[in-house]
Amino acid sequence: MKILQIDNAFMLSLIAAAVTSALLLTSFLLLEPTVSHAVSDTVSVHQTITAEISIAIASTSLSMDGTIAGITGGITDAETEVLVITNNSTGYNMTIQFASATAMYRDTGGTDIPNYVPAVETVPDQTFDSAEVFAQFGYSAWSSADGADIDDSFKGAGCAGGSSVTLECWMSPSSTAAETIVNRTTATPAGGATTTVQFRVDVPNNPVPSVDTGTYTATATLTAVTN
């Protein structure tokens, strides 16, 4: 009987020891991650935004603002607006280039209307209406809202550069070189930037050579690219 009591006590102590060990182990497992793995780090998220550009021409088929009598002469104009939108942070460049060496040709063949001849070749000037003896066709570019965008050769007194377009600067059409008319150095507003491209035909009194009757057409390509 005495031996049985000793065994029961021994067993109780073993059970108590086992329970204590289990509680200690459980506490360690619960506390240990907090103690040994409480670390932090940072993450950086990157996104690349690419540049895009779009161009829209208000009217792609223009008629001059009147007819011109072939002997007594006259001046007519036509213009269109070109809207460019780009998110490119360094802006865009726009050029114009004509389809034929003599830009305004007679649709049924024969004589053409000669290109405007500025005082200095490839440099716009403001003397389009000077007393030339031959008919001429030329173009100009301007923008009252975004004058700073226009290439320097189309603004300022004497077409020598400046802060804004003060008078029309006329240029000779070219089929061999894309002439820059806009050079913007920043992204456009959300609504875009608008440039007006103007065309002019000037036929003097009794032109030499004479200008045949008929319809004359000039075709120009406007190209805008990101800087």
C-alpha cells in the first residue's frame, strides 16, 4: 500500500512536469516570432509613361477666298488651323513640305504659278506684296495663343525672331526640304496647341509670264514629331 502511494505521487509529479513543459514550449513558440522576426523593409514602385503626339487639321481641302483675274491680277488667301497634342516634356517640332518643285500647279497641265521668292532664299520675309512682275504662291505660319511656339523665322519685325508674331512672314514653298514652322519646348495643354497655316496667291497686273485660266492646286504635308 505504501509502494502504491509513492507511485501515484511520482506519476503526478511527472504529469505536472509535462504540463509545465508544454506550457513553456507553447509560450516560447508564441513569443519567439515577435522577438526574432520583427523586421521591416521598403518597396519602390516604378511606372514609365511614354510620349504620345497627335495632329488634327481643321480643313484638309482649302479654297482661296476668291478668284483672280488673270490680266488685272489680285491677291487671295486661305488658311487652316493645325491642332497638336503631346505629353512630351520637351515639346514637339512641326514641318511643312510641298509635293512638287513648283508648289501650285495647273490641274490640267501647262503653266504653273511660281513659288514666292523671298529676298533671301530659305528665309521668310514680309515683302510678299512687292511689285513683282510674275504671279507667286507662298505660305506663312502664326498663332496668337501660342506665339512662342512659332519658329523664330516666322515672327518678329523683319522675320528676325522675337517674342511674338507681329506681321506675316512669308516663305517660299519647298519640295526638297521640310521647313520648320513650329518648335515648342514643353508639353501642350490638355486641349493642345493650335497653329494657323496661311497660303497666298498674288497675281500682279499684266503678269509675265501670263497665267492661264483654270484651277491650280498645291499639296502640302504637315508633320509633327516629338522633340
